Amino acid sequence: MDWPISPRRLRELGVLGMNQRNGEFIAQMNERRYYPLVDDKLLTKELAEESGLRVPALYGVIRSTHEIKQLAKWVGEHEEFVIKPANGAGGDGILVIDGKQSDKPLVYRKSSGRAIGIDAIGLHISNILAGAYSLGGRPDVAMIEYRVKFSPLFEKISFQGVPDIRTIVYRGYPLMAMVRLPTTQSDGKANLHQGAIGAGVDMAGGHTLDGVAHNRRVTHHPDTREPISGVAIPEWQSLLEMAAKCSDMTGLGYLGVDVVLDRELGPLILELNARPGLSIQVANGEGLRHRIERVDQHVDHLSRDETAAERAAWSREHLAPMNL
């Protein structure tokens, strides 16, 4: 399927638009009292751990400028770490530290390879606390956490950063998934708005399909020139079960679940999103509405609630691509 396409064809393909997403799904299925559970990454992490779901380890939380003085102590034993705003959006404000400069103990190396001193890191944290990256510009807190070790699975179709897997969950059922692949243009971040690639995923087998960049179909990664499709994601059933459980633990009927694959720890939940974007439809070459209708028909005829494992298995069997 070639994009962009006509409005009539979009309707035929069941493509979900922004207004319909906001009015019929986010507004009606996501009670606002549950939003803090996903908007605040610190609350999300705590809730996931209580639910037995794996997340990157938390090294520390800085809540005031006074605590920045203790930064060297917080990260002293960790040469690699990530600093992020608890209430950030779109990947803004995330600082990834790859290691230390061997000859300068208080100078670190960013994921881009550039050096950054402890004072500059402290200034970045100060900006986080002031709300420079938070939703609505509100005062925030800074999280220091484990830096995910890049799984070699996507090594040939990614640039520098850590790819993640976004799954849309509807009424507790994994609906559609894509892998977000960092590029040079996205500065190594798995953010579609900054130029990363979104590759669709076959729900049945868990292997990648072709991708999309800036709403245009792509078949090869622009940096590595390797084909995007055909990469099999391990533990696919488990990944879908994790996504389904996130719906249970948050009470949200429509959400996005972002998971990363660590080469040592396996799948880790990175964050949740109560307002997931719609580019996942372009990545998969299929609209969400047809799958939503199939889930509604299934759920409305159930005599009992299904477990997360049963919901994941149903999605694999009934929500495979329609090859449109």
C-alpha cells in the first residue's frame, strides 16, 4: 500500500483519525484519574514493579536543586546510566550516558560520543526540575536509571540508540505493534517525530514488516542499508502478555506500551502512553478500526474475562495483517 492515499481509501482501510481516536477511545476509555499512572514515569515504574513486570532499575530520584550536589554519589558506581524527566513527553530531556572518560573521573561520554562533565549533567537536571521538558512546563523530578544494553537483534537496522517495541492495547487486547528504530536523523533516539523509523510487526509471528519514516514507506534502513522486514522478535507471546497486563494494572482501555529488549535482562517496560500516536497504522499498512471491531465482537460475546495470556493468544490468532 502506497502512502499518502485518498480519504476514501483511508476509510476503506479502517484508518483511525486523530479526532475519532481522541473522542471515541481516549476520552471514553481512559478516565482522567488514571492518567498520572502513565504520565508520571516514576509512578509507572513503581506500579509495574508491584505488578511483577520488569523495568529498568532505578538508581535514584532528584527532586530538588539541593540534591544535585549529590549527583556524583548517586552515579558513582555506575559508568552507564540514563537521566530522564519523570513527566517528559516525546523523548525530550532524556540524557543517555555511555561511560566515563578514562583519564577524567568526573567527565562522562554521551551516546553521541561527545564528552560531558558532571557540572553540565547537573545543569541538565536543573532544567528538568524547572519543567523544561515536562507536560505543561510544570516542575518535575529527574530519574536516574539503568541504561538498557542494546540487544543485537536489531543491530543491522538501527543506528546507535536502543530500539523499542510499541504495542497499542485496546480493552486489554494487544491490537497492533511496531518497532521504532533509531536513525542518524533521530540522533539515536527511537522517536518517530525526530526521524526514527517505525517498522510494522506481524501479530501472529512477531516478525518485522516494512517501515515508515515521516509518513513515507521505507524498506531499508537509511544508515545501514539493510532490509527492515523479516526480523523475528523473540518471546513474542510474553511481550504481548506484558502489554495486556499493563492495561489491567492501569485501568486504561486504550494505551500504548513501550518495551525494550536488553541483551542481558530480556524485555523491559520502558513507559506507557495514554495518548499513543497513529503512525503505527502507516507502519503496518493497515488501519486500527477493523481490528478494534474484531475485538469488540469478541469481547461482547464472552461469558467470562480472559487472562492476559489468553488475550495475547487471541490477538495473535485473530489480528494478523490483512495484507492490504
